[in-house]
Amino acid sequence: MATKEKDEAVLILLGKRIVFLRKKKGYSQLTLSFLADVSKTYLSDVE
């Protein structure tokens, strides 16, 4: 698998995990970005 394909697969899995956490825990993007120490823009792009 090429590096680009691996990167895309990782981003898809990460996006699914973010959606799962937001639904299960009821986190907003702002709260989750604070807890994960990443920007809200990054979360919305990945999600």
C-alpha cells in the first residue's frame, strides 16, 4: 500500500473515531479539540 493510501486510511479511521467520541460522550468540537490539544479546524477537516 502506498504512503498516500495509508495516510488516507488513517485519516478515515481517525475521522470515524472522532465522530464516535463526539456522539458517545456528547462532546462538541470545541471541547474535544481542547481535550485532544488539536485545533477545532483540524477536527472539522478530519471529521
